[in-house]
Amino acid sequence: MRRHKAFFMGMALLGALCGGCFLISAQMTIVYKAGDGFGTADQSVYSYHVDLNDNSDYREHNDKIKNVEAFGFDVTVANLTGSPANGEGYISFSEIVSPTVANIQAQATRVFSGIPLEPGETRTITYDESQRYIDRIDVLDEAIKQGIVWFYVITDQGIRISSTGLTLVMTVNLQA
């Protein structure tokens, strides 16, 4: 009986010790309000300087970020034209001096596309819906690890980003 009890206690101790060895990561969600952006005169380009170091959760844990588990955004957009319209987003790791459509497409990486709007339509793109438009989670992963990026939205046909602004939501895996 003693022998079995010692065996089970030893197994329990071994299980407890090994159990801690398997805990190698945790998750954290970062919410970053990017605001309304700065639009060009023709309102076809919006730029956002994103500095995640402004977020206290990011500052506290940025050195432990392994990778991005999920990324999405919330924004309200409006098509102020009589034609169907579309929008796409780009990330650059340095500011594009003259952020025209051509310069952004040449110097930045597209990370989301295909947000369609009917003529005169205004709608909110929710976090869940935004995930279906994301093209390059690998670039977003690198952007979040670096913490400072420029985010550009290119629109056609007069799409306007509303005053409710852009909110980025990132779920990241952390090293223990």
C-alpha cells in the first residue's frame, strides 16, 4: 500500500513539475484607436501614423510578443458617390513622403482589400467582418512587433472615413 501511495505521489509531483513546463505562452488583446486619419485634397488617401507604444498594454508586453493570433478593425465608411466604391489598406514601416495612390501602392504592402460600398451607402465594418478582408497577416505580425508603422487607406469613388474613426484590435501570443 505504501509503495502504491509513494508511486502516485511521485507521479503527481512529476505531473505538477512537467505541467509548468508546457505553459509557454499567453494571449493579450490590444485595442488601439487610430482616429480619423488625415485625408488628401481629393480624399482618396487617408494616412494614420500608428505608434503602439502609446498603448500601456503594448508598452508593458511588447518585448514578449511572439506572433499575431488575430487582427481586425472597426471603422465607419461612407460612399458619397452615385457609383459602387471600394477601399484597401496598406502598411509601410516608414512614412511615405508624398502619400499618393501610386506612391502608396509602390512603397507599402497591401494588408486588406475588397471593402465594397454601394452608391450612397454608409456602414460600420465590425471587427468580425473586417477579418474577411485581411490579405497579409504576416505583414501585420511584423508591424505589431515593430510597434510604429504608417497605415494608409486608399479609396476610390469618394469613399469617406467617418468621424467615428478607425480602431485596430490585435490579439497577440506572448512568450511566458
